[in-house]
Amino acid sequence: MTTQRYLVSLLVGRELTRVVDARTPELAEEIATFLFREFGAKQFEADDEDIVDISSKDISVTPEGGQ
């Protein structure tokens, strides 16, 4: 069996949580987004990482005119 070369991309994600006191859920999300962007993940408690999406692309080189 012939093998081919693939570039495989994994999008991994982890759930980050934090308690935020705010007047609305939208404002709590804005505050959490600001904290993450300005100070990073260390402001949150992290859960285990998981694969969110996976894709692959054939990057095999075939000779010109070949199949």
C-alpha cells in the first residue's frame, strides 16, 4: 500500500472559567474577554484540552503528468 503525505491541523480548545460580577451576562462576557486578552489565561481556571476540529490536506508531490 502506497502512503501519501498529509498536513493535519488540529484545533484544540480548553474551557477557561472565572466568576465575574456584572449587571448582565453580556457585560460579564466582555469583562472576561478583556481579562483574557489583556492578562492571558492565568486569570482563569483551565479544564482539560480537547480536539475541537480536525482537518487534513494532501500535500503529496506527484510527478507531472502522473496519476
